[in-house]
Amino acid sequence: MERRKDWYEHPEYYEAIFGTDTVREADFLQELSRRFGTGGNQWLEPACGAGRLVAEAASRGLKVAGYDLSEAMLAHARKRLSPAERRRVKLSQARMEDFFDPALEGRVDLAHTLVSTFRYLDSEKAAVEHLTGTRRLLKPDGIYVLGFHLTDYARSGPEHERWVGQVGKDKVVCNTHEGLPEQRLRRSPMRNRLRVTGPDKDWLIETTWYFRTYDEAQVKRLFRKSGLRVAATFDFDYDLDSPVGRGSPRLDRVFVLKPDTASKA
């Protein structure tokens, strides 16, 4: 078995796990834009990764701006686009807390970041900078669809998720482990193991990092500080007819955020 590090250097295997809901997610985002936003055709994807949703949106005739820190992911994203789709897409290398394109200011109809990527921002300052920067790019009636898991600080054991995917003849097994949250430091230790097996291949790709933690009160304060209000909340089932109600025990949340015109943030 060959040991490797950093699953973001292997976008084709990363997507074998997280690329299975692409069409359903794009349908969900388009309908959210129609119901809560402008329904317009300029999208923005912070931390766009290997570009699965960028390509899907472009294939639907939408204009897309995307950015990511990983050049390997961006190269994979560019490679998957057809010539016609490339004309509708602009990809950049940037950090979530730093990205700002003056050409997009006040022109984005829908921004979206799903699957807990937001929790990589490791401080309140970084989170506020990202949210306020994204808010400035939105139209007054635009929306930012932000999905991630809230934290139960009272839990007494680690959390574990497992997925299985396929890339050609290679089998991909993904195991993600989240340790106990450190409430004072506002972080949880994370470990991901991708086992890739196939003809003449046996890899273990292990990545470790910390995710920032949020309970419901913490995230609501953060949104207010960033000049955003919650227009609706859903979960990772992406069911538009089943919004998350007050007091829901579900920790997976998809927040539909709008600029708060009453805020001076």
C-alpha cells in the first residue's frame, strides 16, 4: 500500500465521493434563486473545488465565477469544461477570506458553498471577511446559499461517515472522522482517509485538519455581524417542501442568506 497526503491533490477521487448529488444540488440552487432571490444567471462559487457544480451550472447556460485555493482542483475544473462552457466561466485561485472581484460587485444573483467547506475558515475574523466580501458581490436581492454542519458541544463521542465510489476500474472508499469539539478553541479535529484500489493501485490518501465549530447561536451572531439575514433554512436532503423548523435536532443546515439592508456591516 502506498501512502499519500492531501486529497485535494487528487480531484478525480475526491469527486467520486462528493460528486454524486451534482444535478440534484444544481436543481435545488436554481429553485432557491427563483423563490428567494432574483432567478438571474450570474452565479459565484467560493471554494469551487474540481468544478462539478461550475460545469453543471455552465451547461445550463448560466454565467459562473468560481475560485479555489488548490491549483490541482482548478486545473481539473478547467479541463472538464467544453469550449462553449469556458466562455461562460471565470476561474481564479484565491482564498475564501480574500477573494473580491470588482467586476462582480453588486452583480451576483446566487453564491453557494455547500458540504461544510465554510468551516475551513479558522477564525471569526476570516469568517466575517469571507461573508462580508461575498455580500458585497451580491445584488440587493441576491442570495448566498451556505451549507455546513452545526456543532453539538455536548456530544461525548466522535462522529464517523463512510462513502464508496468508483472511478473507472478504481474503487474509492472514503472514511471521515470528526473528533470531539474543543469548545474553548472553537474547533474539531478532522481526519479523512481515501482508500483507492484498482489494477496495479493501492493508495491510502490521508488528510488531517481542524474545522471551526458553530452552534446555532454562534452562527446567527456571525451572520448579523456580517450584514446578512437568514431568509430560509433547509437541510442536506435538499427538499424545498421541508424547511428546517425552529428547534430542529438536525445539525446539517443549508442557510439561504440575503443582504440585510438595515445593517451597516
